[in-house]
Amino acid sequence: MNKLISFLKKTIFYVLVIFIGTYLQVHWAMGYLSGNLSSSCLDCSFALETLYLSLFTAVLLVFIIILISKIKNLYLKLGLEFLLLSSWWLFIDYSDFVERESSWSTYLFEEEIRETLNHSFFSILIISVVVIFVLNYKSFLKSNDTSNKD
């Protein structure tokens, strides 16, 4: 029973951290598009879409990140988490850009990618580092303790 409660606490914590991180990242990177209409849903607000997408992302990624957290090698674990978060967030930002900007215009695929990267690079980098640090805080403490014993 204690293991189940511990697992549920960990899962809820991960969902909350990923949810908040996703919401902040998308708003930081693509918030300038919040006044633009979505080409697929003319009545949808940017904030509400971002809220739903953040919740979906948290539920989807939490199980993958829990699996990744089983990896013993800290650097491999951090690298995989960073790759997962940054690629998923870049995909979300690209989708938002296409939905709210480029579908109303004549952007080439390369221009869409460049614009998405221009607006997303720093937000993805900074927020993913913060999220990964929060998710792995105990692992950092353990690795710091073992390095201090040497």
C-alpha cells in the first residue's frame, strides 16, 4: 500500500510539474500569437487550447518520464528527459505557429521551422532545464552526496 501511495504522489507531482512547465513554455514562446485566430477552430482561445494541451502533455509524458527515471546513469537520464521535453515542446510550438500564423499566409516549411525556433529556443532551453531539475532534485542530491564522499 505504501508503494502505491508513493507512486501516486510521484506521478501527481510529475504531472503538475510537466503541466506547469508546458503551459509556461507555450505562453512564453507563442504568446504573441494569442490574438490570432486558429485556422482549425475559430472560436477557440489560445489560453484554453494551451491549458488543454498542457494537461494532455502532462498525462502523456509522465509515464515516459517515470520510465526514464528508472535509468541509473544520471547523465543519460537527464539527456533523454531534455530530448523528450524539448522535442515535444518544439512540436507544440510549431503546431501553434502553423495554426495561428502560417496557415493564414504563404510560409514555406523552412520559414515555419525558422520562425518557430526563433520564438521557442530560449523558452524551451530555460524551462526544460528548470523542469528537469525539479523532477530530478533528489537524484541531484544523491549524486552530490556520493561525489562528496570520494
